[in-house]
Amino acid sequence: RFPGMTITYALIQMVEKIQEHSGSQVARIVTKARAEQLICQKNVVIGCKYTKGGETFSEFGPVILASGGFGADFTKNSLLAQYRPDLMHLPTSNGEHCTGDGIKMGEEVGAASLDLEWVQVHPTGLVKVGDEDAKVKFLAAEALRGVGGLLLDAEGNRFANELGRRDYVTGEMWKSKAPFRLCLNSLAAKEIHWHCEHYKGRGVMRKFDSGGDLAKEIGCSLKKLEDVVEAHYQVSLKQEADPEGGPFPAYPNGKSWDEPSGKTGVGKKFFHNCIKGSDVAKEVWHVAIVTPVIHYCMG
């Protein structure tokens, strides 16, 4: 399962156990409710009001706001519009519930906010063919690149270090030509099989039975795709044989032999599940179209 899903479910299950074992004395979970207002007494927060089933209830005691960010609020008066209007055109990986309600409730009673302008953009939101303009998108796990997935631009070229930081990869995408495809050969797809099956089931990843089929989808020649993959393979051999002899600065340090990423100043130095260009034609590929999306609100 996805790390976020695993962590969230484990936390929920632990609170459920505490509720069960304590007879709801230590913890009590209220679902399908909406926190509306913080209750204050002499400038001290002492509880909150919430609505459930059309009724309003009050709870008293310490209050911890853990309601998430505002990365899915695209209304004109949103925190996103206020602090990062330059990102309003992007889709988001956040659910529609992420509208900054907790932050707004805090500010209403005088709480100070900090660094709300720090909104992270993730480079690999998954584009569903036929629903390209969807504002909320699934996220392609970075593990897809970690196992050897290659990022290709509209012409079938690599243009960045696939293992670079999120802001770096996003920046290189904005300098390059969309659509962008995240391409996994059969070795990479096998290593992360569960994810690939999940994404295919969601309609955001496709399987191509040959390199020719993939080249046709991209709109480039098979020879072009073979050359790109072969260059990547040869660089992996050079990096293994002479890790510090490359002409380009590497990320996070050292030297790299990889020209496409090296020219950006963030050379690739770790390679996994690489194949030869001569293997491309008969290779099975798992491919997703990806685009930058609003991800974390860190303020």
C-alpha cells in the first residue's frame, strides 16, 4: 500500500483501539461531523463547536488543529489565492476537503500563521486520458522513478534527473515540452507491481506491449526511443565504473556522466533496472502521463 495510506490507517486503527479499550473515556471518535468554531474564554481556546446531522454540539478541553492544508481551495478568497495566486492554475493532489478550514478557524480567534506561502508543487500528478482537465489528480509515487522509471518529454527525450528534488523536477518540466510521460520497463514495473496494477485500475497508467507501440503513442520513431534508452544504459555503466569521473555536477554530490540531467546542474548518479536500447522494441512498458500538481502546504 501507499505509505500515506499505511500511516493514516495505522493511526486511525490505534485511536479506535484506545476508544474501544477505554469505553470512550480516553478517546471518542466523532465521524461525519464538521468543526465550525473555536470556543474561547478570556483569549484562551477551551473547546470547539461542531455540526453533525444538522445539529450543533460543543466539546470542551484542549484543541489541536490537524485539519490539513488549503491545497484544494480554488475560490477567489482562498488562502491559496491570497498567498500563492501563481499556483491557482495548477491541479492538486489534495482531496476536495483540503480548504484550510482549521487555519481559518484559528485566525478568526487571533492565532498567528506562519509561512503560508510555502506551498510545494509535486512533479508527477497522474493525468487520466479523457479527463485531462480534472482539478484533483492522483499522485504518482516517487518510488516509480526510484525503481528506474524514466521521464520523457513530448518528443521522447529525457530532460532531468528523475531522482532530483520535487521543486527541481517541476522546474525542468516547466522549461520543457508537455505532455510528459513516466515510463517503466518490465523490470521496474515488476519491482513495483502493486502500484502499477493500482494505477492501471484507476485508468491513469497504460500498458504497452512493445517499444514500437510506446513510440507511436509518444509520436517519435522507435529508433529515437532506442537511442534515448541506450544512452541512459551506457551512462549507468560509466557511473558504475567511474563514479567520480563524470564531467557534470551530480545530485546530491559528486560527479555524473549523465548529459540530459548534468546540463541542468543536477546530474543523475544512481541507476536501477536499466535496459539496453536494443531491448526497447520487445519490452513491455507501463506508462503514465504526468503533470505538476499542488501537493503540500507547509505553513
